[in-house]
Amino acid sequence: AVKRCDLAAIEVIEKAYEEVEVLIKAGKNHTLADIKFHNAIAKATNNPIMERIIPIINNGIEGGYSKTKDNPEVSEVVLEQHATIMQFIKDGDAYGAKEAMERHIMYGLNRCKNL
């Protein structure tokens, strides 16, 4: 996303992040907002392969939320990870964004596996 996104794409990512943040802080279901955040990043890559795997990403988010929704600590960690990913994208740091996204994915997989 860092190498191919423009200012408009970054604004969409920021708006989606803010929506996730509001819902998490209110203790509400943030699944759809989380999907918007991930989809905004995937679309910002302008990579047709990423566009095709969006449904897989969405299914993973829905499944992960259903398994972790009763643990507010998980939501807080996810929010922090999203903020980090977004900041690397805004800073134009492709390596940092990639590393942060990998940590985020592994965290989600490990949380779901251990439940």
C-alpha cells in the first residue's frame, strides 16, 4: 500500500481507523469497521491480486471477532496494531508497514488458535 497509495487512499484508511477506534472504545461490535480498514489498505495497494483476496480477509476478520469479542484486551491490541500500520503507511515506510502487518496477522492467528 505504501508504494502505490495516494493521499485520497490514506484519508480512506484514516477514516476507517477512526471508525474502528470509536466502536472499540464504546465496547461495540467493530467487525464491519475493521473490514473497512483492512479493505481500504488492500485497495490502496492498487494490486488486483489483493483485490481478489479481500473476501478471504473479510472472512478471517469475522471469524476472529466472533472468537475474541469477549476479550476487550484483544480489541485494544488490535487498535494499537492498526494505528501502527496506518502510521507506517502515512510515513511512506514500506518495510515498517509490512512488518507491522505481519505481526498483526500473526497475532490474530495465534489468538484464534489458542481459544
